[in-house]
Amino acid sequence: MFPKSKLGLILAFIYSIITIIIVIYSFTCSGMFCGLWLILPVMPWNFILEGVIRDSLTAFVFLAVLNAIIFYFIGYFIDRLRKNHNGPREN
């Protein structure tokens, strides 16, 4: 069964909203470097996979979903650490 975490869902949701805002801004912007904003949502992957991926919408969506999953699991592990730290202690 897939682990459930409220904090993980919140972090993934916030990341998704920020990504959507950046995509909308970069497509409606009329300046010179508007496309550079698209690097931020997929930040670690565009440097790691620099020669492997090209500028495509499919790669962007895949990497954004991958980052959302990573944010979910970060929240999940923070929840587990909080529950283990605040749980009942036996002497």
C-alpha cells in the first residue's frame, strides 16, 4: 500500500502550484529571458541530465512529476521522524 502523509501531500501540492505559476508566467512573459524560469521547477535534473534530455514538454512534465513525488516522500519522512520523536517513551 502507498504510504499516506498529510505533510507530503501539502509539500507536493505547493510544489505543483509553484510549478504551474512559473509555467504560466514563462509562456505569458514578453521579455528576453522568459524561458529561463522553466529551469527552476526541474532544477537538479537539468544539470544532471544535461546531454541526455532535450527541450521538450514531455521531459519537463516527467521531471516535474518526479520532483513532486520526491517532495511527497520528503514530507512523508518528516512525518515519520516527528511521530517517532514525539511518540510514547518507555523506561
